[in-house]
Amino acid sequence: MSRLFGKKANTVLGVDISSTSIKLLELSCSGTRYRVEAYAVEPLPPGAVVEKNIVQLEAVGEVLSRVIARTKTGLKSAAVAVAGSAVITKTIEMDAQLSEDELENQLHIEADLYIPYPLEEVALDFEVQGPSERNPGRVEVLLAACRKENVEIREAALALAGLTAKVVDVEAYALERACELLQSQFDGSQDGLTVAVVDVGATTTTLSILRDGRTIYSREQLFGGLQLTEEIQRRYGLSWEEAGLAIKKG
């Protein structure tokens, strides 16, 4: 997470575009301390975002503008993420002697072996994970790719609200880095620590398994809070408001 901030105290704006709402968080960092400076949520009109895909760009831009106005933030750069289901990831081994530029050139040459789309339609990035445990002299490199349209439509939504996308991340890896801040709160040894993180959204539930701070498994299911509320309504004969209250209070 520190990579989002400079060496001095700084702030970053995070934008979460889900199927039913937009959440905005302004976060500051000083040393190793983080502080929430502002937070707001605004509902999206039905159908504006379907299964985390932006369908009504102008509607999303309008709602984001309202969220920004509520927080009164002066920041113009933001971090946003694409859904894990839209991203192809692959861990591959490369020569440890390659420079970052050489790694990037080699990955672009070999990318068509791992990505089922034409490279001109793909947004591609990579991160060196560390030395290979099986092959000395080689490093493990995480390759992530998605269609450019998934990145560009988020950049366009932010632009409509006067923001620039400083970072376009992958939801699963953003969650991974956030969990790093919580590791010290778990009991016992941190070596080999395995954690399950369940994110229940309005229409999608995501299960992520992390070991030693790295995502080793991630799975999305098209079932979330809306379907749960509807099921409680049907089974117990409650109104929508009563069913929502039952979820909150048990």
C-alpha cells in the first residue's frame, strides 16, 4: 500500500464502483500510520453497473460527482480497480538477470502464450514476486492482463467526475495489500498463515484465500446481499425494508 503514497505524508483517493453503489475513501499516510480523511457512499441507478461492468457511463459519472461533492475532497487523482473475473493472471518464471525493461520486452513477446486476446486489445502489467524456489537463477513474475476496454471505461467514468486514474488495480490484489495491515492482529506465528476473506457484495460474493500474504485462490459467485434479501422476503413474508433490517440485526 505504501507504493500509493510518497515518502512524505500524503493522501490518496480510492473509488469503489460496485453493482449498486459508488464508495469513495480519502486516505492519508504518515510513516506507517493511515488515517481516513473522508468517506461517502451514493447508490447507483438500477442497471448502471451489471456484474461489475459499467453499462451506463454517464450515470456512473454523475453519481461519482455527487460522492466527490459530499466528501469535499480536493484531490484529483484516484485509485480504482477492475474485477478479478475480468483479469487473467499467470505466474511465470523468468531469468533473474534481466532488467525491468528487458523483462517487460520479453513478457510482451511471450504474452500471447498466456492471453487469449490480441495483444493490441489488452492492458498488461507485471510484478516480480521473488526468487524461484525450484529454479535458482530465475524469478517468479506475476503477469496480469485484461481487455483495455475494462480499464478505459473506468478511466472515462473518473474523468467525467473530474478525476484522473492514478492507479488501476485488480480487486483481489488490492484486498491482498489491505490484509497486510491486519496480519499483526492474528494470533500465533505469521509463518505459513492462511486466511480466508469473504467479500459479500450486493450481487457477487468473492472468496479469497491468502497464504503468507499472497492470494493462492480466488472465486466469485453471482450471489450477494440483494439475492439474500429477496430470499428472506420470500421465506418469511417480510417487506424489503424488514428483510434488510433482519440481515443487519439477525
